[in-house]
Amino acid sequence: MTDPEIEAMSFEDAMKELEATVGKLEHGDATLEESIALYERGAKLRAHCDSRLRQAEERVEKITMAADGEPQGTVPVEGL
């Protein structure tokens, strides 16, 4: 299940929130229900970060090289 708020986040913002979420879970002050909600949100944030990283890797892989080994341009990756 996707979360529109998370989907709109940049990689950096999602990573910051994920780190804060993990910190809250590690601290251990949350109730069981709060911990479950934090864990669920953290899982969504992690999946979003993974997706953003895969997209970035695909873009890097699509950089075309000239015969002399210098970057020549890029090939657009659909969906970015």
C-alpha cells in the first residue's frame, strides 16, 4: 500500500524521517501500538528510499559514453 505523502518525498527527506523513526523505536519509549505504527511507516519509508535509489542507478546506467570514454549524453529512462 502506497502513502501519497511518502511518495512525494525526496530521497533525502524520506531518509531523514526513516532515521528519526528508527531512533524512536530504538529508544523504546513508545507504546506497543505506537511502535507498530512507527514500524509500518518505517517500512514504507525504506521501500520508498529503495525505489528512489533504484531509479537513480538506472539513470546512471543510462549515461552513454563516447569512444574516448567521456560521457556523451543520457538516454531518458521512462517513469522518472
